[in-house]
Amino acid sequence: MVAAWITALPRSPRVLRRTALGALLGAASGLARAAKPAVLLRFSHVVAPDTPKGQMALRFQALVHERAGGRIRVEVFPDSQLWGDDDEMEALRLGAVEMLAPSLSKFGNAGVPEFEVFDLPYLFADLAQVQRVTQGAVGRGLLQRLGRQQMLGLGFLDNGFKQMSATRPLRTPADFSGLRVRVQASRVLAAQMRALGARPVVLPFGETQRALASGVVDAAENPLSNFLTQGLAPWQPHLTLTQHGYLGYAVVSNPRFWASLAPTDRALLDSALADALAHGNRLAAALDQQALATLRRTPGVMLHQPAAAERAVLRRAVQPAWDGLRRSLGPGLLDDVQNALITG
Ligand code: SIN
């Protein structure tokens, strides 16, 4: 009920939405007092429900409700309704939300720079390679490092590979020259765009559509499910299938919240999340293909497939992003990731 009111709120300005949200939640908490669950878990994220992250969060909610018999309630807030990606991790640390799944690119800026390894362009050939890293020892080590920033890392989720969009095709470095490209707050992504001759502009995800519509930025990189569900096509009619970088998520919680749970509740949440993540990871490639099929049929959208030779030129051009990360992190983690790609 509350979620329905919140969904009906205008998307901006976010401050107004938050104020209204606070009032609604206050009223709703009064209504809900009669049948208060033992545990309330708010899961906030920034994308649409019909994406790998949106679907994973809803599956987690359904599984918890089915297995906990009313003891635990999960409330899911999509589309930056509760927190945006510029303040969600601070909200988690302060206990204003219990679960998030920020994109891996956001953790560097939050004090865990090792996660920026996932932003390296052309690092992964496919999702199977990604999973060799995220589901193995390297992934477990990275989740543990989140503890340094008062976050408990619970698991990884795929979205997919990013494609470039703009008002023109982007097949060669010359095509990028001078473009203002929206990027997430990651040094690797900024270096990648600079290496291509573009100007990186860091913006929260929830502000990207307006920035493109008003001409504050000219271009963006997104996996197809995000491009489609954010309605970017009218402002970005040229979609070049560069497949140049990976976008995935780490599910995190507040360690104090997690420690405060009864062991049986913690075990229930752990197992529901493992099942929901497996569901989301199975779904990711299918949603990507569905989005591609929809975009192919969308009037006004022009898809461009770079040739192998064009892809090789782009790949060489972004080498400075690799050099920068190797300098800042040292070779250790990068070597571990590259070994995991081969051996699992
Ligand atoms: C997300 O998928 O959570 C957002 C990614 C972005 O900021 O581009």
C-alpha cells in the first residue's frame, strides 16, 4: 500500500520525494503497529523492478515472506525512491536502510578501491568469466574487504555488459571526441572516457535521464536492461553495441543489523538471499536478450555493431585506464583476477 503511494510520487526533485516518503512511512508505521513483524528489512535500490536487480530483490522478498511466516517483513524500494546511489551507502551505515545492491563501480568511491577492477574495459569476455571471479576465492576476498567500510558483503549479482549510447554512433575513438559522457563515480570509468577523448561527467543514476534530456551530458554507458527501463532511447537514439565493460552488483547489509538478528532469522535470510541471487544471475542474460529484442523493434532506435577491427582499436585506446589501475592498486589483485578468468 505504502509502496503504491510512493511509486505514484513524481520522480523529482528527490528531496521532496524523500520528505513525502518520510511522512508516509511515519503514517504507515502507525497503521502497521498492530501486526508488527519481529524484523523489518528495507531493501533500497536505484533501478526499475524489471531488471536483474529489481527481480532479484522481489524474489528475495517473496522467499523471505514465504519462509518466515510473517516474522520478517522485507520492503523493497526501487527506482531511487528511498535512497539514490549517491547517498545509499551512508544511509546503510547510519541504519536508515538494511540492504542495498550498489553497482560494483560505486564501492571504490566508498573507500574500497579494489572493486574498480570490475570496471576495466574489455576485462571479461562473457558472464561465465565474470562468475569465475565473483563466485570464487577472489570474490570472497573482495566481499570481506567491505567490512573496512562498515558494510557486510553478502553476494554478487550480474546485470550484464555495457553498451554506448549517444546522438551518433560511437564506433571509433574519433566519434567520442569532446562528448560529455555520464559515468558512475569510478576512477577507472573516468580514465576510460578520457582515454577515448571524451569528458566524463559523474552523475547519480537517477539523474541520468534528465541530464541526457536537457543536454547536460551527450552520451552514456549502460547495460541494455537499464537503458530500456530508464527510457533513454528518445534522447539517445544511437546505441552502439560496444560490449566494452561489465556492470554487476554486491549485495550489502549493515553488520550491526545482521549481528542483531536471531541466528535462525539470519540463516533464513542467508538462504533466501542465496536463492534470490541464483535466480537473478540466471535471469540476467535473458533480460539482456529481451531488452535487445525490444530495442530492435523500437521505432527511432538505431543499433550499430562495431566490426572486430573497430573493437580492437577501441580496446587499444582504453589501455590508459588499465595502466592507471595497475599503478594505484599494484599488480596483485589484477593478477589474481586474470588467473581466476582462466582457472576459475
Ligand atoms: C545500477 O544498475 O544500479 C545503476 C548503474 C549506474 O549507475 O549506471
